[in-house]
Amino acid sequence: MNVTSVDIEKCMLELLARRATTASICPSDVARALLGDETGWRALMPSIRQVAARLACEERILITQGGARLDPESSIHGPIRLRRGPRFVASE
């Protein structure tokens, strides 16, 4: 399956929409929902982070690490979580 950034964005927003307003998801939740096999979803992670950074710049989601909000335009390393941002709108 050829996964596009549109597929990633839609999946990410849908997963967040299904959770409580204050809940978060792991980027790997998005990857696993799109590609079930381990090799496939792991290869997708850089694209997932790229889409997350774009959506965070638009304030549609927040990227957090250890509970602290991260700047999406900075270099982000290590485990992160994704939450609804102030401009979150569930995908259609």
C-alpha cells in the first residue's frame, strides 16, 4: 500500500477524534493503523512525524514529550505524543 501524507493526516485526526478531548496518541498508533506489518509501519514513522509537525504548526494538533508542549519547528528527538490542538477539527 502506498501511504500518502493525506492518508496519514486523515488517520491521525480520526484517531484523535475517537479519543477523549484530553487524551493523546502515539505516532506509532497512526502507523500501525495504516500498515499492520512491523517493517511497514516502522518505515512510515518519519512521514508520520513530518505530518504531525505540519499539523502542529497549524495548531490542529500538539506534539508533547513528557507532558511538555514541543515547538514543531525545532528538532524533535525521542518518544512523543500527539494531542488535539486549539484548532483541531476532526477529518471528514
